[in-house]
Amino acid sequence: MLTTLWNLGAFIVTLSILVAIHEYGHFWVARRCAVKVQRFSIGFGKVLFKYTDRLGTEFAIAAIPLGGYVKMLDGRVAPLLPGEEQFAFDKKTVWQRIAIVSAGPIANFLLAVVAFFVMFMIGVESAKPIIKTTLEDTPMGIIKNEGAFQVTAINDQRVDDLGALNLELVSQIGESGFNITIAPLSDDKNRRNIELTKTFKVSLQNWTFDPKKESIITSLGLLPYTPDIHLEVADLVKGEAGDKASLQVGDKLRAINGVKLTDWQEFVELIQKNANQQLQLEIERGTIVTTINLTPGARKIGSDSIQGYIGVSPVVDPYPDEYRVKLQFSPVNSFIKGVEKTAQLTKLTFNTLIKLVTGDISVTNLSGPVSIAKGAGMSADYGIGYFLGFLALISVNLGLMNLIPLPVLDGGHLLYYFAELITGKPIPENIQEIGFRIGAAILMVLMTIAIFNDFNLL
């Protein structure tokens, strides 16, 4: 329950920031074009707070925090009073209208640059893209007998941490293949040996990826380095099955129902498969070996399945300092990195949208508000730096999505205005209305698919 509330709170904060910046872009340029702004609202529905400035603009915060809008004086919406024509949006030149409409998405891209700039100034801890091994019968199975290695580039694009590796691999979805460059780790220093870098051509011809089941890194057959996990209890959740069975911190787990345990993952899988089933767990406590009864609890996974759970965490070796990387730069380099990262995400998002249209990526990969809420909550848990990175990612997506030429979005309005530039006259109101209805229908279908995909992940 607390996790849900935390995710919801983080979602509202994230969405409010994104909407406020987007709408402020429209507002700021509208003011510069001498358009009268009647209302600037964050949220919909009942107004919780409002303030009117000296120019007559009402600033409001409403009860439903799922968007916002800027209402401008417009002769198409209500009759204009004498002398108001010069302040009406629809009476402005087509270039001014284009500037006002495009300012919202542009503001989102600028927000991403600023968020990344601050993130890189603060610095964020990350892990180097160290790979322990590769799996056979996967695209990465062509990398054999290399031992542990560090990925240095994908298609000559430098990779510094696991997050960057993930983004580069996501951008390859729908492609026929890509090049991966690796550097073996020297045995004595556990550092990449630049002189021995190798490049492999990876084929994606027979590769399938289900984001609901695994990460793209493991799906391709790369197993990132993880510290050793021991069959020893490090912590217990009070009131859960492990605590009820009288497990103690320091207990070593030896066998279940007489079958010897070899690693922590095997133990987890056995627990998950035996919800509400009594198990005989053999443990070593100090010098004493004993057997206790353990009945895993059950938690719902998806819509029609349950999974065993006991509320126990294991002893994990510390992550080696030489495998860590801190992404922190000077003010100038942070700004450059912010621009580069925003450009990279914009390109990735644009290519993803194209691949959705062409069918190279399934619509099952669309995410909606539930996924965004989870992402916001998780990033906020990790700290302000990670939250800023998540905010930038969603801001780029929002900016680009709004430029899609659907009449109900900013991109649709821009399409009409550019058509007006070419033809020399506005698109007829009845044609625009038909376009708005079609655009709204398409957007509703996409939102429904995204929300459906979200709930399949619950």
C-alpha cells in the first residue's frame, strides 16, 4: 500500500512538472505574440486554487492532475468584443500560431536538457557494462571463450555504463543486426584491456524479445556481472513466512525437502513455485544443523497467478569499486552531455515510433501511466539524480509524442498551419473537426492499449 502511494505521489509530481513546463512554453510565446491568455491550468475538474494576475490571466490548480491547458482568446470559440481582435489567437499570423503551438514540445526538450545538466552536475552512481558471460543459442552466443569483458561500444557509439548499454540495445529493436565492441578484463587489475578490443557482428534475425519477462540485455544473451549471492539470511521482513518459521539472520540454507540447494536463485524458484505449501527447510545455525517447517505466503502476479514469498533477503558480496562509475562532469561538460543525451533519447523515441508504425515493434511494448508511476517511484527511491534522469526521459517522450501529426495533438495543429502556409488559406472548420475526431479516436485506442499493457505487468 505504501509503495502504491509513493508511486502515485511521484507520478503526480512528475506529471505536474512536465505539464507545467509544456504549457508554460505555450503561455510564454503567446504572451510574446500579444495573445490574451485567459487561463493557465494544471489539472482538470474542480479548481482547488486560483490566482489572477494584472493582465487578467487566471492561474489555476485543479483536482484531477492528469494534464493541463492554456486557454487563449479565440474568435472561433466565442465572439470577440470590439478591440479584442488584436489579442485573439486565431487573428495572429500563421507563423505566430506555429510558434505558439510548437513552444510546448520545445519546452519539454529544453526541460530534458536542463534535467540532464543538473543530473550530471550532481553526479549519479552507475555500474560499468561488465559482462560475466554470454549464453549459447542467443544472438550474443557468438562471443565465446572471452571470459569476463566490458562492452565499450555499440555500432561505434561509446558505452560508459549499463544504462547507456541498455539504451543502445533498445535502439536496435527492429534492426537486422549491430556491431558490439568489447574489451577483455585483465586478470590482475580487473580493468578493461583497451589494446585487446574486439568487434563482433550480432545478428537479430531469429531474436524475439518480451519486455514483460526479461531485460533486453539478458534477452540478447548477455549476463552482466553481479556480486556473489550466498545461501545465508541477511534480513527478514517481520510477520512474513520466514519470520514466522523462526528463521534468523545468519542462518545458512542447506536443503529443501531433502534436496541440496546449490545457489540462491534455485532457492527463490522453489519458494515461488510452492505458495501456501509446507516445505522442510534444512538450515545451519552456528554449529547446529536442523530442519524447520516453512510455508511460503502467496502474492498475486498478473491477473490469474500467484507466487510464493517468504520475506527473506540473502547475504550479498559488496560491489567492487573498480566496477563502479560516477557520471559527474564540469558545468560545461554537463551541459554538453545534457544536449547529447537529449538528442540521443529524441532519436531513439522517434525511431521507436516509426518502428511501431511499420510493425517492427509490437504495440505490446507501449507503456501507460501505471508504468510511468512505477518508474517515477523507483527513480525517486534511488535519489534526485536518478529522478532527474527519469524526468528527462519522459519529457522527451512527451515532447515528441505531442509532435505526432494527429489533429488532437500539437503536431496536428501544426499540420493544419503548415497546410495553410502552402495553400494560402486556413483548412475549413468542418475538415478540421473531422480530423480532430479521427485523431481523438486513434489516441484513445493507443492509450487503451498502453493501459492494458500496464495492467498485464501488475
